[in-house]
Amino acid sequence: MAGLEPLYAWARAAISRPQDALICGVHWELVRHGYRCLGAGDQPGPDERKSELLPTGWEANKEVYTLRYKSTDDARELLLKAIMVEDSMILNVMDRSSKKVADVTLAVADYINPEHLDDFHMVYKNTEELRTRIASGIIAPLGGPTEKAKKEPEAEKKDADLPRDYDPLRVPPRQPAGTRAPSWPSPLSPFAVGGEDLDPFGGRSGGMIVDPLRSGFPQPGIDPSSGIPGRLPPGAVPPGARFDPFGPLGAGRPGPDPDHLPPPGYDDMFM
């Protein structure tokens, strides 16, 4: 429990009972979660200021410990009352602004060795369990400034990972940063012969896998309704599906068409 040791050494002169040591541990857990002590008692005193130390007279009342805390962001003010009932300590904490109340009961013997009040390294036991009880029984129900503090570094880290010229409204590039598209020659270039060997799937041209309807330059689309009266409803043929039209293709189809007129002299055996 880093930080508790110097606090315990500072308050050692006032610690005479096991419950004093337990209050010292509870106080430090509140400090760890973003609260600072304002003073002892129900009402504020003159010249109060937030402190990580226990206030003067915090152990004066042997039956009830009364301490007031304020969050570092000034959003919450807590009133802590610790009452001893036989061998247990009942912690009652109220948020004065929201009037929320949280209660935790701690068996003093579970966390304090009464015979080692003079030795900080031996006086506390089950410290992780004590932390969990305070966090789940007091901090979680009442909230604390640490919830916001945990999110802020995360957001700052995300912002730091973005480039300096990042613009969320700009359309991202097609290639990831630091990469370059393959330098394929233009299909119009006389030196582009054999270029499809480097592009077998036709990223820029027909490629090595020949599809007469999709090779070369972009061609007009095929009307699947050819050969039937009316038109097919939208979505009848999914985009990219392999589909044979019902009749001859329209005049917009490139390439040879069986309905074209035969060339002159096609039946001349001497040609």
C-alpha cells in the first residue's frame, strides 16, 4: 500500500488502538481514489483545505470517527462516520450533494494485527481484500473523480496515434499509408505487351483469365430482360451474378453479333 507507510509514520503518535490503524488504512484508500480530507467533525472549521493527511483530532472520539472528504474535482463531498460495534467497524458514508449513502462493515481483526501497532510492515494484513471492500462498498456506489481520470489518458493515447495532418472528413486513400500501387503499364502503350502476365486477374485490363464480356475496357451492361415482354423487377438478378439473358442481346453489346448481316461474298468459294 504505497503512500500509506509515510502516512502511518506521521499518525503513529495518535494510533493507540487497532481501530485507529484501520481508519488510517480506510482514509488512505479514499485518498487513492481521488478524495482529500477536509477535517474532522460534521461541520466545517476555519481555514479548511483539502489534504492527504488526517486532520488534527481525528482520533479524539473513541466511539465514532467523523471525517469529511472532498473530491479533487470538487464534484463530491463525503461525510464518513465509523462506528465501533463490538469487534467490528461500521463505515457509513454519505454524499452530501446527492444524498447517496453507502455502508461497509469490517471486522477489525481481519485486517489489523493489534500486537504490531508499532510496526507498519506487520500491522496490516489482507490489504488487497480491504482495498476491494472499500472500492466496491464505497467508491463504486458513490462514484469518484478517478472514473473520468481513467478515460482521459485513453483518449489522449488515441489522439497521439493519429498523424498530425489527420482530417476525419477526408476520404481515406485506397492504399494504406507507406504502400504504393503496382506500376502496371497503360494498356494503350506499345510496350505493354505481356503486361497481363503481371496482372492475371485483370486489375487494370483483361488479365490472363479471359472473359469476353468483362475483358479490356469497361463495356455497357447487359440487359437481362432481353427477349421477354416487359422488364424484370429490380433485384431479380443480383449484381455480379452469372446470368444468361432470355433472348438476343441488344445492339449496345460490343463484339460479334449472330444477327449481323454476313459480309459481301461470304459464299464465294474463290475468296
